[in-house]
Amino acid sequence: MRTVRRLIYTEVVYAVLFVSLGFLSLFFFFDLVDELPAVGRDGPLGYQISQALLYVTLLVPNHLYELLPIAVLIGCVFVMARLAQSSEYTILRTSGLGPWRALKTLLQLGLVFVALTFIIGDYVAPPADRFAQLLKARYQGQLTVGQTGAWLKERQPA
């Protein structure tokens, strides 16, 4: 059973990593394209392409938190369909792997992904998003420092 578990776990983890990387690359590109009009505009420190890349990179944990459940679903369905297509699942069934045992194996791996999603969503994404917003505000000149701390400027009528 350990060999079967290792086979399913490695296949699913690689598929989830591949799907997550594809989605994150797509979102990274879209976010970077959204930031390009602001690059080079006048500001006290200047908003350059390096700051835009850093800002978009700091948004990645938030996107990973949003995309991980669907990436796990797509990865699991892809792996199980591929195992069924190549008759590996049939071979596993004839060698003693019942449907409930296969489901239990996938549920155990799912709990690991639930814990990973929780850690990313509660401990990694919020500080990264907060730092990204402060970085963007500082380089675009929308940040003022008063006696009590940093505040975003209110929009001035033109």
C-alpha cells in the first residue's frame, strides 16, 4: 500500500504544482500588464519597472491562496483520469486497491493541501499584500508621514 500511496501522492503533487505554476504565471503576467501604465510616471521616488515587478511578485501569495483549491481539483482529476486511461487504476484495483481506500488516500493528501492553503491564507498572503500596497503607495507618491504613522493621501481635486 505504501508504494501505491507514494505513486498517487507524487503524481498528484506534480500535477498540482504544474497547474498552480501555470495559473500563477498567467496572473503574474496580467498583473504586470496592469502595472505598466503607472511605470515611469512622476513621483517623489519614481515608480520603475523593478518596483512594479516587486509589487506583482508580492501579490503571488494572495493569488496562490485563491487558486490552490481549484489547482488541487484539476490536478487530482487529471491524475485519476490519466491513471484510468492507461489502465493503471484498473491494475491497482485488481491488486487490492478498493475505491474507498483510493478515496481515503486522496482525502489524506487533500488534508495536507487544506493545511497548506490555511497557512498561506492566514500567515503568508496578508503581510505580503500589506507590504505590496505600502511599497506601491510609497513609490507612486501617495504616502505621507504624519506624527502617528503613514497614511494614504486623500485625492486632491484637480
